[in-house]
Amino acid sequence: MRFFLLSLLFLFFENSLFSSQFTLKGWEYETKLSHQGHPITADDIYFLKTAVLNGKIFLFYKNHDSLMALQFENNKVAAVREIQKIDKFTLPVIKANSNILSILFYLNGYYQLMMGESGQLDKMRTIYSFPYPMNYNSDLFVQNHDIVISLPVIINEKPAIKIKALEKKQGNYTSRDWDISAPDERDKGIFFFRMFKENDKYFSYFIKRFYDSSLKQIRDSLCYFQTSDFSQIKNAKPNLLIPFGWSDHPPDILSYQGNITILISRKRDSAYLLRLLSDKNKIEYPISQEYINAYSPVYLFENGILDLFYLGNLGGKSQIYHRKIDLNRIDQIDSLSSDFSNIAATKPDNNVYALSLCKKGSESYIFYICSNDGAIYYSKTDRSVQGLQIEKELKIENNEEYYDFAWKIPDDPSGISGYSYIIDDKPDTLPVIVNLSAQERFVSTKHLKKEGDYFLHIKVIDGIGNSGPVEHIVFSTGKVSEKTIFARINESTSQSKINKAIEFINSELSLSNDYEKGSYLALLNYYKEVEKNIMEKNYSLARKNLNRCILIDPFRMETALYLQLIKKEEENPFYKYQMLLNIFLFLALILLLSLLYGVFAKL
């Protein structure tokens, strides 16, 4: 009986402690995918891809020689179907662009390209096929009417790239083919060709392997070329971006507001590290954790925010790691370590083999395989961000009015990564660039020189990239008015203090006149008196002089600092018990003198 109860207790704790392995803050715990009561399993535990088409999430995985797809709706599997028979020793390339799904796969000595629209998987058809040797590094580029297939090829006993650009003529697809070889005959070859198109320009990136005679070792370097006409790629001269150690991952190109950043992998010692290369300043930034082997990165990229997940192998176990990076402030990546995490999203007793990431609306989904039986799990988040509660405070300096805005950090399960704000004279501007970190919860308008009406537009961005509603706050800047002065006194004091303030102003007309003229001489004189009182430890008189300062300008930072200093000094036990201490010292002195008198009397 005791054994039975212990077994039940163990099962309870095992389910409660080990069933939830996904631990990233702001995300739900992991859930195993199932359909009609049966778990979804993948035969190839290293392949998993997602696509969002027409508002629907599709997950692709391999079972033996079949490419499978499941439709994921309302946090459950809605349908499962076989897409196509494929070669079980190769990996298909899956691209989703403008609700067009494209799949490049290998079967029976032929590469075949399937395409379909709006997630209608049953209507996908093969549009082009060609014979080619089996390989593992093919890629597919699809954008508008451009369809480009890149494949590895051996030219003069060196790795090179074969390009097939598809063209549709009379309802059928044909291809223009050409090869891209290593730019220098001394190079060892080129790998991992990737391309993208922006503003009618084609950007092509690849890894070149070469022998570095100065270091006497083989190294890799990232190269690229840019053309306005795709047919010019064949004759384009590549540019060297940066040399680095051995690489095992194709470059991922991230473009935002005309700035290009490339996600690359490089080998150091026996581990691969993930790095970001800024094309703007040609500086390389490490982004994966040190001392772990980082690979298989997947990411979401919106408004300059890179939401990165990758696998990290340490001690034979592979965990999912997460990092969020603001590419607008990539040069501050080291100093912003407190803002952006680089932590494991799964427990260390996990062993994750494959992962994929997608976003639908405000919900982000991550799918992964973390068991030897190929079971597929998912975790998701839907964290809409609360609006900011802004406190507006009027300030006066040199007879000029301005406002300071402050707020508390909103409560969000995933944390806050930063804030985006802009100040202008338009009522409905939407801020885009994240220009404040999570710790910066203050905006001042002191820098505004021109008088007039302005608007502060500000929103919060949470730890997983969701944006909160934009707050539009109107304010004015200009010269100080007498009405403003008395309004501030009334807002900042009780009724009894207001009466005292009126009596004080009436009794000291010179001070009031000085202030109405915009002169701060009286205020400065009182601050000098406060300093003198504090040095003399006359804190009661210091408080009286501070009260006069408050009547002139109740929100001066110096006033708060002096008040804090006075309180600190008054709480000092030596100050509180100064009289007793003086009596004690006096008695001790008398006792010492009497002892000395006795000693000398005996002599």
C-alpha cells in the first residue's frame, strides 16, 4: 500500500515538475501536439518549419519519405495531411511570401518546385523540375515574380554556386542558368549563397573560403554584391565584408530603414558562435552565449527588433536560448545586457533537436522537438501591452516653462524592453524607433526652444516585441506667468501652507517683486543661507530658509536634495543625542582630570 501511494506521489511530482519544460518569461508552458487523440511525431527530429498563410499557421515536418503538414488553429491541430513524397536523406526548402507557399524538394534524382496560394495545400502543384545530384545546401528565393534557385556545384575541383532563375513563358517555366565561382583562383571555394531584394535592388551574400597566408590557416569571409538587374549577377564583382573563422551557417540578412545587418555563424576553438555584422559600421557583435555551441537560429524581425531563438549545446544537451536585440542601438549591445536577455528558454535536462518560430497577429508561436521519439511541442504568447500612466510635471527655469514626463514600468509578464517616443506639433504621430531603454522612464521638454503647443507621442514595447497603445499628450512651452506661479503653490501645498505662503509673500514684497521680475537672486541667496545653516548644524533655521525657497520654486531639484540632506543629518544619532553626548564628554573629562590630579598628588 505504501509503495502504491509513493508511486502516485512520484507520478504527480513528475508531471508537475517535468511536463513543463519551456520556462521563458511571458510564454506559456509547453504543450505536446496531438490530433484525434494521437501525438504528432516526426521521423526526422532535425527538421521543422512553419509558415503563416492567409492567417493560418502551418507546421511542416518529415515522416520517413513523406513531407507532412499540419494546420494549427485555436491552439490545437485542425488537420494533418501528406504534402509530397520526398527523398528522406535531404531537407526540403520551404518559403512563404505574400500568401504564396513554395516548396523545393528532391526526389528520384530530380529537384522539384511546388507552389500554391492562400494555404490551400491540396491545390499545390509542381511548376518546375530538373535533374541534379543530391545535396544539402540548396536554397530558394521567391519575391513577386522573381524565383531563383541556388545549388552547390563543383567547378575546377572547388565548391561553387549554380543559379537557376525561373521565367514564365506561355504558361510554362524555363530557367536561365549560370555559375558563380570563387572570385580568386587562390580561394578554396564559395558556399551558402543567399539573396534578398529591396528597393528594386538585388543583394547577394555568400561565404568565401580562402587561405590566410598571414595567419597560415584557412578562414572564411562574408562577401556580397549588389545589382539592379538580376542578369548582372553573373558578372558582378563581389565585395569583401569581413573575414572570420570557419562558418557552418548561411548568412541571414536583416534590413530595416535602409540599414542592413547580417546574422552569421563563426567557429572559435571547437564551438560555433552567432554574431551580428553591421554593414553600416563594419563591426561584428557577439550575440550568443559564450562557451556553448550555438546553431539553428530562428527569429522574428519587426521594427528593428530582432527576437532570436537558437539551439545551444553544452555538455551534450541542447537547449533553446532566447535573445532580444534592438538593432537601432546595436552599438550599445554590451551596455544593454540588463535590457535584453540571453537566457535558456528550456530546462537543462531537455535535449532539443529542432525548432521553428512564427507570429500570427499579436501571438508568437515556437514549435520544437525535444524528445527522441520525435514528439512535437509548442509554446505561445499573447501579451497585449498596457498603456502608460504618464505623470506630467510643470517646471520653471530662467523664467521659462517646460514639462517633465515620468511613468512607472507597466506590469507585463514578459517584461519591458524599451519605449518609443517623439515630440512634435502634430496630434496623431506614431513613434517607430525604440529610443529609451526599460530603465529610462523620464522625458524632459527642456530642450524645446520655440514657444508653442506640442505633443508627446509615446508607447511601450514589452519583452517579446509587442507595442502598447500610443499616448498623445499635449503641452505648451513659453514664458512664466504669475498665474502659473500661484497655481503651482496651490497644487503643491495644503490649505494651511497656502495661507502661510500668502502671508509670507505679502510680508516680503521685495522677494515677491524679485520673482515677478524673473530674478532668481533671492532664491540663490536663500540657498546660500541653507548651506551656511547646514554647515553650522542649525537645521531648524535651514528648514525655514528652505520653506522660502519652496515658495519661490517648489519643484527645484536643489530643494529636494537639501531637504534630503537635512533629514539625513537629523536622523544621525550623534545629532539626536548631541546634548547627552556633550554631558558625557564633559563628565569624562572631569573624571580624567581627577585621575590625573590623584596621580600627580601621590608623586
